[in-house]
Amino acid sequence: MVMKTDYRPWPALWALVIGFFMILVDTTIVSVANPRIMAALQADVNQVIWVTSAYLLTYAVPLLVTGRLGDRFGPKRIYLIGLIVFTLSSAWCGWSNSIEMLITARAFQGLGAAMLTPQTMSVITRTFPPQSRGRAMSLWGAAAAVATLVGPILGGVLVDSLGWEWIFFVNVPVGLIGFILAWRLVPSLETHSHRFDLPGVALWAVGMFSIVFAIQEGEKYDWGQLWGPVSVWNLLGFGVLVLIGFLGWQHLGRGEPLLPLRLFTDRNFSLANSAISMVGVSITASAVPLAFYYQLVLGFSPTRAALQMVPTAVLSGLLAPWVGSLVDRVHPRILATAGLALMAVSLVWYAAWMVPDETLWWRLLLPATLMGAATSFTFSPIGTTATFNLAQADAGAASGIYNSMRQVGAVLGSAAIAALMQVQIGLHLPAGAASGSQAAGQLPPEAQAGFSTAMAASMLLPAAASLAGALITVFFTERKDRGSWRDSAPVGGPAIAQDVH
């Protein structure tokens, strides 16, 4: 297509950034509110983590197709629909009077986010000339970095002053303003026909839900039960088989595939997708036990708990531009492997110092700082490597896959940390010691040591995922002769920073 020249891309981008920023804030704002939600809705640990898992699941699964919806019906139209769904479901979240209703509303919120997110990158690509696209992506990345800092702090302030419901109600006026601005400022772009792989969508959704449900509900339905109507092993095996069937359908099915498997013949693309999924596991899984530890063991308010995470967000944001320039001169394999290895060290460091002594709170700022440095060395090198050897015509499909794999890692990390925390709490605490009725404040002294041990042991899961990611990035190969590494923009761009919380 011939790009029009009468667009006003910068006002359009600022309008899109409002919705994008809101979604990123919402992925980080919930973690500090989990203990208060448990107390208010009389939920257990597993149920309250489903509030996050449901959002991530309905965010991750549709990403393979929502970008193409924008191509088919116009990115502006799909963006506005996604913003409406997200904003209305945010109000629904705030009005929820049961944990089941909140989980359902969060699932609709994730669907709105999945519709909205790919359209922002599509509009940037189609309205900015190549020579200005880097500055546009920098603004996009800055919004992501600020959101990771603002989200937990804003969440803590709202929970402490107005109640947990307001972490969702705050989206309503922001969404309304974002809708009006996007309606007026974002251009209507040319559409392209697509044949949607509905069987592929169904197989992908059923397989992912089965696996996530089996992992997160494993403790509830007795991991030791191998057979029977409620065996989680049966459900897990079913999910794996369905995903194998999905891959077979993508290989053999006619028409436009949902997941172009030919892209995975590029070694770096395959490795980068595996690595970014491990990053998604690590960052999502580490935030949950930390929030519980700070509030239930050390007795911190949600605001103070969020402030403990500030060094991670600040250092990551400060170092990210410098690391981006290093990718020009240093092989991404070195940068990504170092970043992931440091991430694993920081998480083990956290685990070693998570003890029931609130006078030692200050020393936990040290692993938080190392975590921020590690994160800054992780995202850009992996994203740059993912697409460097791919043709420009494959950039759209590759972006959808890469973002989906990041979110798949996040939802699997959320499910896995829920299962592991339940197991560890069962091992180290008497029944009911960390129930929802006690989650509004500090645990009794006799329960603090056991709960600290449980949360510390849970931190080893994201540490192991980081180490696995480092082992994957070691095998990044030398680039083909196409100039600088930076000649190919990272897939997913700075949006990957949304997982940093």
C-alpha cells in the first residue's frame, strides 16, 4: 500500500499511549492489592492469584489473532473496541462482591487488552516514516518504563486511601479520555483481507486453558491422584495433546496459519521466543511472593511494599537506553546471558534474606537494585535477536508470536507460583494460618517464620526460570551479514517492559 502523507502521527501516538499506559499500569497495580482483596472477598491464595492468571490468560491467547483483526477491520476500530471492553470490565472489577465475579471481570479485561495492544504498534509502523519510527518507539518504551514505576505505587496509595476497588475504578475516567482522544486523533487506515484460522484459535485456547488450570489447581485436586475424573494429570496431558494437535494443524491446515511455523526454522528466532517466555515466568512469578512477604510478614502497607520495588523499575529504566546502544557493539548473546544470570542471582539473594525481621527491610533494596540492572540487560538484546535474520515481510507475524510467547510465560509463571506457594504454605504453616481473614494485616508472630520460609522457597521458581533463560541465550548464533544488530528493530519493541513489576 502507499502510505498517506497527511497523517498527524505524533498526536495519534500520544492518544494511543494513554490506553497503552493504562493497560501496563493495570498489569502491575494488582500485585500489591492481593492481600487486601483476599481479606475483603474471603478468598484464599489460589483464588486471589487467579485474578492475575485470568487476566494474563485472556490477554495471551488472543494475541495471535487480534493483530490481524486490526489489519482486517482497521487498527483504530479494534483499538476503540478493545478500550471500551477494558474500561467497562474495569468498572465491573471494582463493583465485584465475590472473588468469582472479580476473576470473571478480569478475564474480560484481558480480552480488551489483547485487542488494544497490537494496534498501537501497527499504527506506529504504518503512520511514521522509517526515519522517525525510532523516536516514536522510544516514547512508547518510556510509557512502559514509567508505568512499571507508577503502577505499584499508585496501587499502594489507592488501596491504603480508598480501598482495593479503586485500582480498577481509576481506569474508567482514563479510559473515557483515551477513547475521545483516539476517536479524534488516530487516523482510519487501509484494511487488508485475512482468513482467520478459527480451528487454530480454538485448539490454542483449549490447550492453554487446560494446562494453566491443571498447574494452578494441582494442589486443590491432589497432585498425587494420577487417575480419576478430577485428576489434574489427565487435564495436563489433555492440554499438551491439544497443543500438539494445534501445531499439527498449523503445519497441515490450509489457508493462512495462526502460527507460521516456518519462522521457527531461524535458530535465533526460536531461541529468543523460548528465552522471553522464561523472562515472563521469572518476572510475573517473583512479584507475587514478594508482595505477600512485605505485607503479611513485615507488616508493610501496600504503599510501602510498592516502594520496595522502586529500585528495580528506576534502574531498569535508567540503564535501558545505554544497553540499547551496547547492542550495536556487543553480541546480544553476551548481554542477554549476563542479564538473565544476574536476574537469577538477585532472586536467590531475595530468597536468602526473606526472614521475619522487619528491622532488616533495608537490605532487600540491594537485590531489588540488582534485579533492575539485570532486567535492563535482558529485554532489548533478546528482542533484537528475535527478528534480525527474518525478512521484513515477516515482521508482523513474528511480532505477534514473540508477544504471545512473552505472555504465555507470564501466565504459566502466575499459575506455577500459585501452585508452589500453596504447597510451601501447606508444608511450613498450620492450616488456616494465612487465610483471607488474616490477610489484611501482619500475620501473628508464630506464623511469620513459616510463611517467610514458604515465600522464600517460592522465589526459587522464578530464579530457576531465569537460569534456564540464560542457558538458552548462550546458544544465540552470529547474525547474518546484514549490518548492525540495530538495523532490525526489536519485535514487540519496548512493550516488553510491561512485564517488569
